[in-house]
Amino acid sequence: MLAFCVIAINYIIDPYDIYPDVGLNSPVSRLDRVNMRLHKPYALEQMRAEHVVIGSSRAASLPPGVIGKHSYNASLPGIWMRELKLMLEHAHTIRPLKSVFIALDYYMFRTENVGKVREGLPPERLLTLAPTMRDRFAQGRQRSKDQWVSLLSVDSLVQSTLSMFSNEVPQSEYLDDGTWLHYPQKSTNWLYSFVNKKRMREFLAESGELDFVEFVDLIDFLSANDIDTTFFLSPFHGSVMNSVKAAQGWKNYLAWQRRVIKKVNASGSGFRVTGIEHNPGITLEPIGIENSFYTDGMHFSPEAGKIIMECITVGDCSDQLNVRVLTPGNMDSYLRDVSRLMNAYPVKTHRICCFAEMAAECATHPRVQKHRASRQSVINQASGSVRDSSSTLIYGCSHQVYYLAQNQADGITSSCTGIIVDGNITTNTTLHINP
């Protein structure tokens, strides 16, 4: 009797939103970035989508309904390439797909991520086009586990109870079309700082080696099943671009885009690769403005997500956005424009970012010279400090504060003229010059 009550409560409340709606007023969902990998495969079965948007959390705000009816955003946080293909095959097995919109990220192609799926998405949960008897048995066993976790486990009962009685303000809202909105309890400056630090660490740590075997397999799958496909190169804000460059990853970042474009073109599939990173109004937008395109330097606002989808999929473009369909013939021109914006960002925001490998450029930069002339500042590259005419240290801090300084956080004034970085990027001293 007790087990039946637990099952009934968990089925009605459905904290992970994987069962059909029973018609009652649903309490607050307990979906989060962890159990979303349990939720979305079952949501696809209920939605029976013909049009799918998929990518990482950066694609979370892209509304699939712009493409057409029976659409769903199957994006997952930190999705890897193998997971992406498994999710699309799962969707296509449920109902043949007419079109997909795939938001690509650099990290998906890293050699160290090849063949991986995250712990929350066992492949046995997903349907395949030509399952063997062993596959069917494994799928049945996994679905029994999922039913146990969602209906009879203590964790599920706890989540159902919290869903009914907790006064906790949710930081995210998960919509029926698969999109989700994030409401962080942090300032915009903090979010930009966090994202820049994280991207910096990732590009410093990674080997720089990329693997395209799984991507080619994905293209072959989509082409063989006649699924109209648009690839979207997920863009960065100018501040994040500069963090990538500071980590000496800019060349790899551009090379990745070239290889994506060439692989798609070589397939003869007719699929499109699109990019928007060349738009100055987006890449160079000031941090923290109202109606901003980015929320943190890499994720889009809901309004921006709609603008992107309407422009790329139906051609309804605003003055803010210009989309380029990229080919081997125009990719170099596009990437030159992107690189110009990356280099223009520090100047645009009246900051200078100089790193050890750029010491000569830093010393001769006109803004540094102007600052020297106006304040008689002395840049002591040996000790890595900046002193004004009275020989007083203006500002010194660990390298992590570079991101905070660049994004006007941590009490650092927004009117700074430059940030000088001297020494090895992982252990250097970051210097902040007030005008």
C-alpha cells in the first residue's frame, strides 16, 4: 500500500516531467541541469517532433517553433558529439525528422571528448533505427531502471515533496518546447567574469587536438536519412574571444571553424553552415546593457535566441543581425572579420590586454604611450608592477582578477584605461591602471 502511494504521488507530481500530464495543476518542476538527461529522451517520445534544435546550453534559448509545428529543442548542457548523434537518432526513430538545427561548440570536437556520454544519459535509454535483440533487451532494462528512479526511489519522493512545498525560488524555467531560461542570482559582471575564467582555463588545459570522425558520422547519418540540416557556429562575445586568445587558443578556434565548413562542404549533402560572430553590434556590445544579446558572454537572451532562429531559418532578419552562410570560398573573409572584432574589443572598451608573448606590442601601443605621457607612469616589466609618478603601486592582483577587471567587477572602476599582464599567463601578475 505504501509503495502504491509513493508511485501515485511521484507519477502525479512527476518531478522530472517524463510522464504524460494527468490533467492536474502541475507544481513547480524539479528539472535541473543534471536530470535533464533523464527528462528529454522521454519528452521527445511525447512530442514526436519533426523539427529538432539541438546543442549545448548555449542553444537553450533557441525556440524550435520558429521552424514549424511538431518541433522540440533537445539541447543538453555540455552535450558531447556522441550524445548529440544518439539524441537525433532517437528522435528520428520516434518520428522521421524533416529538419534539424545544430548549434556547434568547439569543445565537442576535442580529442579527449570523443566517444563519451555523460553519466546521466546511458545510450540504452535511447531508441535506435535498427536495434538488435540485445539492444532491445538493454533498452527494456534501462527503462525499468528509469521507472524505478522516477517512481519508487527516495530521491524522487524527496523531489516531489520539494516540488509541492518548497518556497525556493527556481533559478531556471523549463518550457514545454525544450527551451529553458536561466535566472541566476548573480550580477551580469560576475557572470561575464565567471565565463571568461572558465573558458580561459579550458583553452589553457586542452591539448589543441581535434577529432572530426564523429562529426563526419553525424553528417553521414543526417544525409542518409534525408534530414535538412543547418549547422550554427555558436558565437562568443568579444571579451570571451580575448580570453581564448590569451590562452593561446585563437588559432585553434579559427582552424576548428575552417574544418567544420570544409567537412560539411566536402560531404556534398547541401547542408548549411552559418555564422554570426562577425556582427559588431553583438560581439562588441557593452556588458550589462538593457536588452543585451548575451547574458554572460556565451549564452543568449531569449530575445536574442528568437532573433537568431527567425533570421537563419526563415530569413526574417533584424538590423542587429546579419547571417553568413559559410563556404570554403568565403570562410577566410568571414574569419578575418571575426578576428578584427576580437582585436578591436579591448580598444572599443578602452582597455588594453597585454600578455607575455605580446610584450613588444604592449610597450608600443598608442594607449599605453598616451597613458605614460599623461601620468608619467613607469611600466616595470621585470617586477610586473605599474607605478605612477609618485612611485605608488596602483593595483596588483592575481591573474584571475584580470577577468574581473576586464568586466568591471570586484570594485574595480569602469573607467580604467588598461590591463597589463606580464609573465606566464598561468602565474602572472595582473595590473590595473586607473586613468
